[in-house]
Amino acid sequence: MRSDRRMFLKASLLAGGGLALEAFVGAPARAAVAARPAALTAFVSIAPDGQVTIVGKNPEIGQGVKTSLPMIVADELDCDWAQVRIVQADADLARYGVQVSGGSMSTPTNWLPMRQTGAAARAMLLQAAAARWSVPATELATSKGRITHAASGRSCGYGEVASAAARLTPPAPDSLRLKQPAEFTIIGRPIAGIDGPRVLRGEPLFGIDTRLPGMLYAVYEVAPAHGGRLVKADIEAAKAAPGVRHVLPITGDGNADSGLADGIAIVATHWWLANQARAKLAAQWDLSAAKGHSTERYRARAQELLAAGDGQELRREGDPDAALAAAAKRVSARYGYPFLAHGTLEPQNCTAHFKDGRIEIWAPSQTPARGRELVQKMLKLPALDDVIVHVTRAGGGFGRRLLNDYMLQAAAISHALPGTPVQLIWSREDDIRRDYYRPAGWHGFEAGLDAAGRLTAFTDHFVTFGDGARVTRAGTLTLTMPPADLIPHLRFTQSQMPTVLTTGWLRAPGSNALCFASQSFLDEVAHAAGKDLPTLMRELVAEPRVIAPFGGRGVPFDTVRAKGVIDKVLQSSAWAERAHGSRGRSGEAARAKGFAFYFCHHGYFAEVVDASVAGSEVTVHKVWVAGDVGSQIINPFGAENQVRGAIIDGLAQALMGQSIEVVDGVVQQSNFHDFRLARMPITPDIEIAWVKSDHPPTGLGEPALPPVIPALTNAIFAATGQRIRSLPVRLA
């Protein structure tokens, strides 16, 4: 396997004896490696007693990366998994390189470097044993942390030669022989999450569990409307409330979208007391910026923009206007979807301790290094080393913790109270009302079919949010959204409207909404052509080819891999044997299957949903999933959990009434009673099939989610004849 990143290794002797191996990976070769410093991306150490310690460098947000990445190292090291201990790394870009859990990128960016690190450590141990026994290293073998020399019958544990190995020069990564898949002993095994037993025992692992001597607790009151600024506050009554130690008005940087919002911090001996004291604040806020920003107005304006039919052209192929004019049949429809909150079970929190000009932070962040940089800039500290960020386990991320607003708030409070550790905890109401929401969006689609029922032209007028020059975070249109690159005539246009809402990435960013809209509409197109959606999609990807990403950014699209998952799910779901909907008599449930496909975050997924409709109630009985995420499923246990979680998340977005509604910048939802999460009864039977392909493995946190929503809405149409063109699902 070729790597486009230069890597070198550094060995050192552990205190007390043993081997410590660091793996430095530079920038991609195409980006001028010499111009950027190298970064430590993996660290493995072997103690004299044979204990292997592997650093989990990326944040653990429930996706299993703290287990799966060390599994890669351990397999190439050929050690016994029972001897492995995993420790979570602090945020340190210079030492660990990129430490981000998002975009399903942990596996693809670490697969080769982690393997090379483990293989290098194994090679050095073999070399040390060969020198000890005066035999060629080629005569030695390893298994479960032991080295054997069959000819003489000698053997030793890794720990016995670890100190000698630490004195050797590490091998060049490109010289290493990596295992063939048939040789894997840990990769491919279902292994429970390394923290699982501790979570079940209720041990303190999460950010909210952080406890420090003398720690106080804080809440942070902000304007009721997004975009609001603090004018003045009467804080005396709140200061006199039981348990309250400090009330601190804090002026933000005026950029709540990416920085510190104006607020009033209440610091008390217990969080409940701090939260209760909010009611005693008398604050005056300037809410003028939010006036008129309401979801009802957004929806109306979106329809006006769609009706106007103009917009900025983002991509054009061929002559879509002429192709539509000449089409034997034209199909058009409008689709929309709402703002969504993340609803992480652990609300946003952060603990900070500013002392002697330095600040120490404990944070469940998906981008801890970025948070570290922001804190240094905000507090104007001389050096990045003046900010220490301990990465804690997160009780759910889903993209919410890619933004570090809670870290900035905790740091600002702590900075105002030097010497006192402060833990900031958001209430559930804070969490719902001050989220970085998945942006709403609207699409005006049109498609043209020729006399043979082939799709020849496709246009999408997309209405999103932005200031005219830049689209709001996570509000962009994917210009490779199918059927882009698969038909001769295509046009994508875009219109923007302003919003004061803070927006951000939600699990399967962009794709979670775009797949619903595009695959639901393509189901309409297929129906108009007298065929089903799988047949239409198979026609579009029939020619074997690898399509370069539009504009040179992103990853190629492989039609063979797409067809592979489509065919697999059709087989596993017995799609050909389905009834075309069973519309029951009055009072009886109507039942049918629906299909959808999508490619995102390096993963190819096709899914079939079996659902029934009785009145306004939808029941999902079973979901079949076929996925291609490369040649290896590193941890089948974690992989299946990720897919099942994605399916449940997608169904909740469609069926639980999830929607963020806004009036003059004020979010109307406040807790799980009006922003409902999935409950156990919503969970269907889920059958997962993997399609292995000769490509490096990729991530699984996101790509399984998008297809389940249109597969569901397409099943509802097949059962009832009613098209679902907006989310959440509401049946007439």
C-alpha cells in the first residue's frame, strides 16, 4: 500500500527499562513536506514485564476509535490483546498530529501509519532477539507477544528484549513487511470497547465526571435570541442566592458563531444552586439582530426563491435546458428539511483551572487541539504550551463537539477566577436552544426522461443560508450528489438567505439531508419512467469507471463499488420478491419496502426499509444494509454498533417529529419532550452485510445514516401512494 505521507520513527528507552516508539508523520507529499513540522501520530511502549501501552490519540465519542486504532497497532506488533493497555492522549498537535473525531476520518488517516508503527516495533524486537541469540532475524517468529526460534527451541517475551530494542535504529517505514489479511489475529475480531466495563460500572470517564479539589460549578446565561448582545445586568439578587460565590458578566467577541458569546456566569458550590440563581438575574439584552428571523419566514422565503428560478450557478454539465425541453417526460418536485439539534445525552461541559498564567482544561471535545488554540488566542497567553487540554470521553458527539464554544466559556470564567477550578455545565435547555444546528434547506428539482425512460437531464435549485458571499457552516450543496457525473446534462444552482442561528455539522454532514431529498426525488423519477429506484440507480452506475471528484476536491466515485452494495442489498432483502405495496382495507396497515443508495465519507451504502402505515402511524419492521468501507472491518463489534446507531438516528430524524422552530431568533424547543430522541420501540430488526473491496478501510460513524431516511419515505410512498417531500414525516 502506497502512502502519500513521509514517516519516520524514533525509539527511546523507557524509565525503568523497555521500548518506547514514536511515529512521526509529515504533511502529504504533495503539500511540501519540508515546509511543515512532523507530528507524532502514534506511540507504543513495551515494558520489561511485557505490558504493551498504546496511546489512543483521537477523542472517543462513542464511535469506538479508542479501541479500533490501537487494534491496528497491536495486530502488526503481533502482541496479545490481553496484554494491551490504552491511555487517552492529551491535545497536542505537535506530538500527536491531527486529533479530530469527525467526518469518519480516523480510520482512513491512521490505517497505514498505525500499521507501520506496530510493524516497526515488532521488527526491532526481532532484531534485538536475533542479536541476543546470534541468529538471523529471518529465523525468528512472533505470536501473542513472544518471540520463538524454532531451530533451537528458544523463546522469550517481548519485555525481555524491549530495552535492547530501544537502543536500535528504527527501520525505514517503507522497508517494513506488513501483514497480509490472512495473517491478522486482532484486526477483524469483534472486540468490546475498551471502556465498556468502566462505563457499565459508572466510573468517572466523561467530561461531566471531572472532579478537582476546591472546584466550583458554573452556568452561563446568554441572550434568549440568537444574535443577542448583553446591554446591562442587575446581578445583586443572583449573587445573594444560596451557594452562589460569583456572578460575572462577560463580554464576548461579538462572533457567537465561532467564538465567545456575551453572557453572565453564575458560579456556585453546586451546579443546581447556580442554575436556580438564573431566575434572579435581571438582564437587558439587545435582540434587534434577531427580529424577523423565524422558521416560518424562512420557509416562505425559500418558496419565493424557488419560484423565482434564478440563483448562483454552481455546476453545469451539457445543456440541461435543451435536454429538458426535448425530454419525452419531465418530472419536478420541491423538497425541504428542518433545522435539527444534536441532542447529545451528555450536555456540553468543560472544566478549567487558570493558575500562575497557565490554564488546564478537561473537555469532551471532538477537536481539542482547535479548542486549545482558540483558548490561547482568547486569553492572549504567550504560548500554546500555556494551555493544557485533557481529552475526556464524550457522551455523544454527532458533530456538536467539533465546535468549542463551551471550552471558551469555561476558560473565560476560570480566567476571571484565578486559582479556582470551575466546571461549566449546560442545562438541557441550554443544549437545545444554543446548539450549532444542522441547517434547514430546500430543493427545487427537475428531471428529464427520454422515450426509453432513461434519465438524461437533472437540475437542482438549492436554497440555503448565508451572507451572499459565504454559505453558513454545513449548509453547502455537494456538487457530486447523484446523479451528478452519471448523466450528460446537469445543473446545480443555489440561493442564500441570512440567518442568525448558529449552524454546524450533524452526523453525516450535508449527506443526512441531501440524500433524503435527492433519493426521494429520484424515486419519483423512476416511478415516472415505469421502473423502481434500484433499477434506475443500476442503470446510472452500469458502466465500470472511477470518476474523479468535481473540482479536484474530495474522493473519486467508483461505480463498481456502488453497484456492488446495490446488488447486495437487493439480494439480502429479497427485493425482487416484494409486493408493490399492500394497501389494506380501511383500518388495516399498508406495508411495503423502499430503497435508497448514497456515497459519502468514503463509504458506499445501499439500504432497504420494510415499513407499514396505519393511519398516521408508521412502523419500521426491518432495515437491510449493505456497505462497502474497504478491505477490512477492523472491529466488527464496533462497526455493527455504528451502523445500527446510524439507522436509529436516521429513523428518529424522520419519525420522532424532530424539528427546531424559531420565532424572532428564539428557539421554541427546550428539552426532550419537544425535541424527541429515539426510544427503544422505534428500533427495527437490522440486517447488515459487508461488501469487501480492494481499498484501504474507511470510517463508519456516518455513511450508513443517509440512505435510511429516503428508503423509509420511499417505502411509505410504495405502501400508501403519498409522497413525503418534507421532514419530519407527517402523514395526511
